[in-house]
Amino acid sequence: MTGYRGRTGIYELLLVDDAIRAALARNVAAGVTSMEEVLRVTREGTE
């Protein structure tokens, strides 16, 4: 009983244009987010 049922997901949509595609091809995006960034985004509008 340690699954995700009943929890709220955090989702993001990224539309890939030519600039994003080129950046991804150059391996610029590492996909790493700091804990500070997660807290900043999830607490926005709740204070």
C-alpha cells in the first residue's frame, strides 16, 4: 500500500519547436530539477 492512488500529479506540457529540438539534440537539457524549484512551483499561489 505504498502506491500513488489518491495523490495529485504534477504535469508539464512542452511544445517542441525547432529551437527546443536543436537544444535537445545538443544534449543541453539534463532533466534535473532542484528541490528549491519544485517547492517554488508547487507553493506558488498557495500563500
